[in-house]
Amino acid sequence: NAGVTQTPKFRILKIGQSMTLQCAQDMNHNYMYWYRQDPGMGLKLIYYSVGAGITDKGEVPNGYNVSRSTTEDFPLRLELAAPSQTSVYFCASNPRDRENSPLHFGNGTRLTVT
Amino acid sequence: AQSVTQLGSHVSVSEGALVLLRCNYSSSVPPYLFWYVQYPNQGLQLLLKYTSAATLVKGINGFEAEFKKSETSFHLTKPSAHMSDAAEYFCAVTLYGQNFVFGPGTRLSVLP
């Protein structure tokens, strides 16, 4: 059981380039999330999805886009990368079978924009 | 709106000493509370969660946390630190299980 899988693990982008961070889960979880982690700031929610075809903005959505065409996949798109998007990105999923169901995290993608 | 504070961005303890990592929350109603641990270059792993069945919650690796409603706290403790406990620890809250709010994290160092 792979859980939540993120690719790539590392990426360096030049300013203005675009890329897609991939996230897939094999647990049939309806809820999926993208967070960014910056030192001393904890995790900030970028976007989330409550099911295929449904997405919504989180706390810091500017500069990002998402789609959710299947239950398994939740890619995060960066258009026109900026240095402020240098961060570690985590994808998470949640079965939401009860209100205190925990998040299940991938191992992250470390992105540097120069 | 919910918020989480973790007192001390970095805590150092000696091996075998008590570990105490602090978490306080602000919420209009009692939230669900979680502690996660992050080892270097890894994602976050669930350490324990508050379920309202008991105020003292036991988690993995000998950690436990006590929910104190009057103090709006959910501090994490372990009686005896081990070198393998060195990691970053995050407290998180959610009201209804949809959106989670994380604290800024506390980095735990364990000295030999």
C-alpha cells in the first residue's frame, strides 16, 4: 500500500517557468490537500478538494492552480514561477470517515525557484 | 477562526530526560487536536490525536498528550527522550475535519 505519492522529490525552476507537482493516493480518500511548508511557519493550505471535480482555495492560493479529475490524483500547477514559491510542498489525503480522521501525507517536493 | 501556537521553536533535552512540547489553540468551539512528527526529508506522520473519549491520549513511540480545555492546551510529553526522537513536531487543529490549521512547529534536539 503506497499511501500518498508525490513526484518529483526535488526540482529547480527558473523564474517564469511552469511545472506540475504530481500527487496520487491509493487509499480511495475523497479529501485531498496541498500545503506548503516554509521554515518557522508551519504548513499553509494552498488548495483542497472534497472529491473528483471539486476544488477550493485555501489560505495561500495565489500563483497556483489545481485540478481533480479522478479520486486518486490531485496535481498542483505552478504558472510563472517566482522566488516566493521556493518551498517544500506536501500533498495530503483524508478519508473523512469521521470528523477527527487524520491527514495522511506524502514525502514532499522540495522546489527552488531561482 | 482557529489558530495554534507552539511555545519554543527549538527545544533541547538530554537523552533520558523528560520531553515537553507545548501547544495552545484558539477556537470558538473545542476542536479536534493532533500531533504530527516530521523526520528530516520526510512527510508528516501522525503521532496521536484527541478523540474526546479521554483527556490523556497515548500515541506512538511512548508519547502522550493531555487535553486541558480550561487552558486551551494540548501539550505533548514523553518521560524519557531517545536520540531517535530528534525531529520537528507539529500541533494541528480542525473543527469539523475538513480544514486543518497547523502550528509553526517545534524542533526537538536530543543531546547524548
